[in-house]
Amino acid sequence: MILPGRSLITRSIIRNVKYPTLQAQPCGVDLTLKRILKWTSPGIIDLDNQLRQPASTEELPFPVSKENTPYLDLTQGSYLVEFNETVSVPLDVMGEVFVRSSLFRSGVTIHAGVMDSGYEGAVGALMQVVNPTGLRLYPAARLAQLVFHQMSEEVEGYNGVYQGMTDLRSPKQS
């Protein structure tokens, strides 16, 4: 069973929603752009997280245009996107992030992993600009939709290194 967007907001599963009437959708909640990050170092991934090291990032600033409206022109490539919204996932619910159709129609994809039951904190995704002419983004652009599924039972819940993150650049060391 998929939980409706309004329910996700009223139950505070999705938090920091700035425009609830605009962002609540029948099957989820639209996620809005907080910041774009680019990678500055390789990441390290192993089996038991003994050697794990997230890749370092730096923020791409929104320059102010002649019209006093900040925007960011992105070239083809991959970016780490952080959303304004945060989550507090109940133990009997799991989430998935999907690209909004207006984004993929512009030649851009969004990828993210499963949002585990019990996770609380920041939300982000990998954004790939495949359009050879790039993409222009404005602050708070709606890029993705977060959809939550009711599970058949409660589980122990997520308790990993990313639990409680306030932004994507500050994972706790394991």
C-alpha cells in the first residue's frame, strides 16, 4: 500500500516541507532542491564498512543573475543533490525516490537507494544530467518524488552511520 502525500506530511514522515499544497501529490511528496554538490575525491566501499569512506564533496553556489534571480547551469555529468525535506520513517514503512517526469523529459535522471524503516535525517540522490545541452536549476526546484510503502510488519529499523544526518556532507565516522 502506498501512503498518500498529504498523509506523509500530516504524520511528519516527511518534514521541512515548505509548500505543502504544491508538493503533496496523490502518491507521495515532491522533493525540492536545497543544494547541488560535486565530488572532489573518490569514495571507498567494502564488505563490512571497516574501510568505508564517503567521497568528499563541495557545494556549487547559485550565482545571482542580472535579473537578481539565482540559478545554476549544470553541464552534462553527475551530481549529488540534497533536498530541503527531511524524513522520520516509521518502523513499518519504507521509502523510494523517483524522478519527476518534467526532469526526465529534460534529459536528467535521479537515482537513490531504498529509504529504510527507522531512518531519520537528510534526503539526497544522485542526479545525472545526460542532456548534451545541460540543465538550468533554480533554488527549491521540484526534482523528485518521495513515495512510501506500508510494510506488512514493523522491523528493527535502520541504525547505520547516516542515521540522524542533518545534511549530506556530515556522516558520522563508524
